[in-house]
Amino acid sequence: QSHYRAYVVRKLYRAQIKATVVFQRQYRSYFLMNNQKGDLRRQIDEQQKRLKRYKERCECVTMSKKLLIEKSKEERLVGRDKSMQDRLRLGHFTIVQHGASFTEQWTNGYGLQSLIKQ
């Protein structure tokens, strides 16, 4: 019986050592996975922050683009108005029909007419 008891104790001791080794491996793998999970979560947070900054920059670029287009349109209209005012002030060519043909004729503007009168 003492041999059998010693045999059982050795078997239990080996089983306990084996269980401890398995537990330590599982704990290590759990610990590593938990660390990896934390690393991945930090990477996701960082990528989300980058994405947010990129979207904010895109919104700024879009707004700047709209403002530049609006300014360009306004400058074109101002230039067109100034050109029309200069045309009336200085003069312009008009197309005049003479029989079957058309010719261009210069018409003085009010600015040139006042200079001529002086």
C-alpha cells in the first residue's frame, strides 16, 4: 500500500506540475493577447484621430475652394463692369450696314467727346 500511495502521490504531483505549466502558458498567452488588444486599440484610436484631422483639413480646403471661386466670379463681374464703363467713356467700334456689306465704325465715348470739345 505504501508503494501504491507513493505512486498516486507522484502521479498527482506530476499532474499538478503539468496543470501549473499549462496554466502558466495560458496565462502568458492571455497576457500577450491582452497587450496586443491594448496596442490595437491604441492604433485604432490614433487612426481615428488622423482621420478626423484629415476630414477637418478637407473641410477647410473645400471652404477655401468655394471662397476662391466666389471671389473669382466677383472679380470677373467687377472687371466686366469696369470694361463696359471704359467702353462708354472712351468709345467703341459699332457695326454699320452699308447696302449689302457691313463695316466697323468707331464711335467716340463721352470722355473723348468732352476732350474734343475742349
